[in-house]
Amino acid sequence: MYLKPITACIWVVMLAAFMACQPKHNTIATDFSANSTKIFENYLLKFKEIYRLPSVEIAIVSKDSLFTTATGIKNVNKDPISSSSIIAGGAFSEPVLASVVLKMANQGLLSLDDPIVKYLPYFRMGSEEYKNITIKDLLTHTSGIDSYGISYGESSFDDNAPEITTRSISNQQLKWQGSERRVSRSVYNYDILADLVSKVSKMPFEYYVSKELFIPLKMNSSYFYKVKNATQPFVVSNYLTYHFKPASIYPYNRENGGSGGLHTTADDMAIWMQYVLNNEKLHFFDIPVKTSTTNGIGYGWEIYYKNAIPIYVKETRMNGFSNKMILIPSKKIGLCVMVNLDNDLNCLSQLDGLLSFLDGDNAKASELKIPIHLPMGDIIAKNGGHVQKAILFYEEAYRLYKEKYDFKIAYLEQLGINLVHKVGDFQKAIDYYKFCLQKHPVSSGIYLNLAEAYVLDKQIAKAEEAIREALKYPDDTGFRDSFLAYLREKIEVIREKKQNFSTN
């Protein structure tokens, strides 16, 4: 029989008391050389400084060696962060919960090919195909369940919160019919899995995960719920200087605990990565779904291939947190980075140098450069919004400091995007994009960004001219068709308003 009201709260209190008695870790450094440890520490400090982050926690695994550390502040009081500071793991919840479900399968408690309705008879959807959705379908995001928004302010924290999520989509249609299977990511897949774990184990899923995973592995600061003194999330307050402020919403609710409730530390994630990298019985690194010849979906993972070697990635950004985990099972390498800031710098994509170092390329560890739009934004903010001084800085930096700054076109464009969408100064953005086109005269993407600035400034003729120029060159955005549709819709609306105004 499932737990009665209030029981979940009692379980959580008991669990918190038990975990509080466990020993805590500070920095872990096991079997890495002093030179490697120094490289990791320097990389982390540079990473935090370049991307203007409040704090960073990092965990590194290479075969039997572990390393964790952290730098920065964990809250508005500027308390220092450590590798044992608890931080929201976001979508790391998925592979961690998947490892528990796979363990349950190994123990004979369930089969991945079982339909969900076998364990959750109240699971319903608007089309009959829901009866065929299996546990594996949920694990691999191939169930066809649509993606729905998450509300952190109005959700239930009751004992039956996971069941509420399962029941909430009873009138929704699946995204496809029949036996077809495609990848369509939805947080509900893992939220329903949390409900499944609760019903099979006959206890709150948070407690079961702790009992079967966290406690045996001595992951003494990991939970599937928010705890007191968790690291505070921050958001950008100024998109020219990238100053940050505390986030107004903390991204956790129990209804979506399976997909985003994990709270953990760098120390604990190092332990978990080493556990899954050395546990072949789990079949955790099977590739159940191939989406192309070079990509796939695992149990909570995105998979891509590099030199024919599968690399497992989980990345998450949500309301003040940004996290990324990369595993290379064939080499027993793992890298996990957790940041208490969510911004548009895409800093997590810059971890390749550290990953390459772990894979034996010592030269790559120092390859961190400052995105060029960061100092340019500083100059604009300092000089009353004048773009020309920032442009002069770009010219000098490109001539003298190519080894220091990253001049990728994406960074160059980002400053213009911020001028449009964050500052709201369309004319400055127009002037800036014209400069960008001097540097990249055949960039379709820059022309489209220029067109958007013209549209928002209601200069329709010039916007259409920029669109025509964009279409002369290859698509360098990957989303040109949708961008064009958006621009043309905006232009049509402006014209209709002008026509209605002139008619009246």
C-alpha cells in the first residue's frame, strides 16, 4: 500500500537526520599528479574569471583518480563555495535517476520493456497508444509525451506530487501515432519515472534513491530535494557588463523532482561518475536509440561520436544554474562542472580544452580565451553607450592580442543581440551590425540580425534589403528559415498597423 499523507515528510526528515551524521568532504584529490592538480585549479580560476561567474564547482575522474575543487561565492552574503557545497543539479537528475531505475531492473523489480501502466494504472493520455509506452521509452525520451512548461511558484509539494504530474497529462495527445518512435525530449518522462520508483518501492522516490544509491556510495550531500543552505542562484543584471544579481525564483518543485530535483556537490558527483564508469552490470552506457550515424540517446544522456568514440553529455540551464557533465566510458574519463549563474555566454561549451587534457593533450588545457564582446560591452557601458570606442578596441585587440581574446563570430554577434534585446537601443545595434559586416561580409546570420534591428526600429524597407542580402549567402545560423518567418511576420504586422492607422 502506498504512503499516506504526511509520510513523505517524515521520510525526508529521517533521511536528512541520517545524512547529517555522515562525514563531509572538502577538496578531493586522489592519485592525480601535483602538476595535473595545479592545471585543474588554474583552469578553474581562469574559467570563473573569464566568464564572470559567481562560483564554479568541478569534479574530474580519470580511471581511479578523482579531483574536485571549487571557487567563488555561494550566496549574496559572499560565503565561499567549496567542493562540498550543495548546488542544484538540474537535468543531472535524469542520468542519476536512470542509474537507479537500471539497478531496479537488475534486481528484478521491473523490466525496461514493461509498459508504464503495469505499475501506474492511473496513467492515461488522450490517445490509446499510451498503453504501449514502456519504461525504456521514458528513459530515452521516445514516449511521445509532449513538453510542457514548469511552474516553480504554484506546484504541489504534497506526498503525492509525482502522481499529480503523472495524472496531469491525462487529456493530452501523444506527439505521434501507432508504433512509431522518435526522440522528443520532455521533463515529464523523468517525472513519471520518479512516480514509478515511488510506487514500485512503496516509499517516496527521494528516499529510495538515497537508500539505494546515495547512502551506499557515501554521497553524503546528495538529495532529490532542496535543502537548507543550498547554493544560491544568480542571473545577469546587466548584459553589457555581465554583472549579476540573485535570482528571484529557486528552480525546484516536487512535481518535477524526477527531471530536476537533484541537489548535489562536486565531491558527490565525482563518486557517482566513478561508480557508473566502473559498473558494467548496469548497462548504463548502452545506446538504445541512434538518432543519426554520429548521434544517439542514452539513459538520460545525449551521445555524440568523436573519432568513432561515443561521448556522453548532459547539459542543463535553468533559472540561475548552468551545469554540464561529460563522460567517455571507453576511457573512464568524467568531467562535471556546476555554476550558480545562467547567462548567454555558453561557457560550458568551452570545456573541450580540459577534456582534451584528460585525454592526453597537455597543450589544450590552457586554451581559454576571453570572448571579445565582453570587454567591448564594458567599454560601451563605461562610455555612455558609445559603440565607436568599443569598435576601436576590437581593431586593436585583433591586431595585437589574438592569443588573449576569442573573436568567434558568435561572440561578435552576441553584443549586437544584447543591444537589441537587453538594452533596447536599436540604432546602436544597427551601427554595430554594420561594423560586424565589415569583418564578416558574407555572413547570412549578421544580415538577419541587422534586419531584426531594422524591423524593431520600424525601418521596413531597410529590413527587407538586409533580408535580401542574407539570402545571397549560405545559412551560417542553422535556423535561418525560422528566423526569416519571424521577421516576415513582424514586417506584416507593422504594415497592417500602418494601413489601419491611415484608414482611420
